[in-house]
Amino acid sequence: MTAAKLQVSSSLDPITVCSPFDGTVLATIEVKGPCEIDTLLARAREGAEISRNLPRHKRASILERAAQIVERRRDSFADTIVREAGKTIVQARKEVLRCVNTLKLSAEEAKRNAGEIVPFDAYVGSEQRQGWFTREPLGIITAITPYNDPLNLVAHKLGPAIAGGNSVLLKPSELTPLSAINLVDALREAGLPESVITIAVGGKELGEALVSAREVRMVSFTGGFATGEAISRSAGLKKLSMELGGNAPVIVMDDCDFEKAVGACVSGAFWAAGQNCIGAQRILIQAQIYARFRDSFVAATEKLVTGDPRHEDTDVGPMINADAAERAERAVVDAIKAGASVLCGNYRDGSVFQPTVLEGTPVTCRLWHEEVFSPVVMLAPFETLDEAIELANEPEYSLHAGIFTNNLSVALDASNRIEAGGIMINDSSDYRFDAMPFGGSKYGSMGREGVRFAYEDMTQPKVVCINRG
């Protein structure tokens, strides 16, 4: 891959972006530091004024043209994802197509979600008044994105922000900045004025400066809980939208479509090497089919091909780096010490961690309560639906959950009682459509992604009232 270089002026040491699989150097990226926040804000301020005054049809046209550019260059975009994030080529292609869809949804939102009429005459004394509200841009938005979906999760922040007439200070993951840079290039090629999006690659100190700046009206963050808590402490009076991870349960009832459940759960557990905030982490299986499900699940897991993400037949590529794989390895060791048994996997080769299946994991174990974000899944039996729901709801935060059953009443009962931002019926927890509302439940539930919902978070109503009396 040709080395790319983001041209910014900085005295800080540049970042070297490397392949998580074999360490190949992909690019050298110059970085920004907190001392440059005034320059960044000045540019974003200019971009906010330009973006606000772009007619909606122009915002929509830019987003639509950008979607076409990404689609035309889908092989190049997918190759970048594989090389910098370690996703398999098959998974990377799917992420590119999702990005195209996210941009197209954003283009539509720019044209249709403008506000509505307010029925002032519904209140006594206001019969001579009429009016409406519009949706106006917030101004400057700081967007901080993670490494696991380095293209589409950036699109989920930029698309709605542009549709709403905002400017964006974008801080992509230092581990995977190239996909974000390529997407911004596509948007600019599509006609977006350069100052509407300012890319700022840098470390923790830069992030703190971008978050705490008074002129920033919203922070849209996807990442871990500890960072989310730090952002909330330093942000000040501004909107916060955070997607902070999960620990997804999937319930498998004994009346389910068995083969469908096994296949979906294997995919849901090990997609993107388990670096998936809605990946199946805890699979709860009704006792009557537990042994059969366990054996089938383990057999299917052992058939997964791990290794070079560039190969078409690879199912599980590397984790983002060797440190992440080592953390996964340590978490499994801790679970074993607590009483868990390994059914397969638990082998690391550099940044590649073999898909690992555990059973007998104590509910007091850290692995049971916290997000593992690695190719590790736990199986556990249950007797009744009440017991399964109690187990599903144990962690203090939740994004998605899943349930497999052919009984509609059971499915709907479970969907009402499971505490999660989304319930997937006869699907693994990791299903997501980019138009649906997406976000957490319980602790750390702050806002929703999904184009329409992010657009509404990134705009504010303005009321216009005419007194005809």
C-alpha cells in the first residue's frame, strides 16, 4: 500500500500506522496537539458558517455524490480497512457498502427532516397565532471515532452532521486514521467545502482540548466507558452523544430453529475478531438443548479459518494489535482461575487470538460483567425464561440482545423485559441496520446513532410564531 501523509503543521512526533497482522508500515501521519486548538476552532468556526448557509439540496447532493465516489472505489476503501484495522476482506467489503448506505440515508435526511407545523390554535387564546418550527444546526461538533469500524462509524457522525448544516472537528482513532481521511477526501471531492470538516489526529491531550472547548456545541463519541466518563467530566455545558460498548446476551430457547441459531451465534460472536460492541458475548441456552448446542457451536467455531485478513477464505483476522490480543488472553486466564472451562481456542499468535469458547464462567467473574471486545464467548445453561432474562440483565450497561424462539409470545415477552437498546428476535445481537436508532440502555445511555436520530441530536428546533390578531 502506498504510504499516505496527512499534511498538517505540528511539532509533535508523527504517528506510524501499521498493519495489525504483519506490522507492515502503511502511512506516516502528522498529528495535532492541544496547543493548536485555537487554530482548529477558527477553521471549524469558518466551516460552521459555510455549512449553515448551504441549501439543503446542496448538502444532499454532496452526500449523494460522496456515496457514489465511495461505491466506485469500494475495492480501495475495503483494502484500506483490511490493512489498517485487520478486518477480513469479506467483512471490509460489507463495511464499505454500509458506509455508502449511511451517506445515502444522510442525503435523504438533509431534504426531509426540516421541522413541522405547530398547532397554536390548540390552546385557548392562541387562535390568531400560527407558526412552525425548523431544525437548525448546532454549530461545531467534535466527533471521536474508534478503530473497529474505521469507515462506517465515521460516516455515522459526518453524514448527519453535514445534513444538519454543522461543521465537524473529527478525531479518528490513531490506530486507524486512513479510512477516515479517505472518506473526508471523498466528501471534499463531492463538493464539500474544506473547512466544514477538520481532521485532527492526535492523542489524549488533543481529545481533551477538542471536548472541553467552549465553542464546541456537541461531542459525539464512540468508545470505551472510561473515556466516556472522562469526556463527560470535562465537556462542560454541551450535548453529549455516546456509544459506550456493551456485553450482549443471546437467549436460545429449546423451540428455536437450531441450525439458524448456531450459525448466527457463531458469526455474532467472532465477527471482526470479536471487536464488535454488539457482538454476542454471553449465549444463554435452555437446558434441554444445551449439550447439543454447545457441541454444535464448538464444532462450527473450530472450523473457522484464522489468519491473514487479505485472504478470501479467512473468517477471523487479527485483533487491532498484539496488546489487545494479550489483554484477551489475560481475561481468559482470569476466567479459568475463577472456574471457567475452555471448550476450544485460547491460543494467541501475535495479534491473532484463536476464537475461544468458555463454559462454567462464574457470574461474579469480570468477563461476565464487562465488555470483552475480543473473540471470546461464554455459554451458560438456563431452565426458565425468567432465569435467562435475569442473567441477561445482570451487567449495568447494554446495547443489544438477541433471542431465538419460534414462539412469538415468548419473543415479545422477552423483548419487553430485557434491558437493552435493541432486541433482535431470531437474529444474533450483532445485527444492525444503519437507519435504525442505535444506542445503549441503563448506565451510559446517552443519545442514539442511526442517521435520522443522530441528525435530530445534531440539530435544534427554532420556533417561528405569527400573531395575526
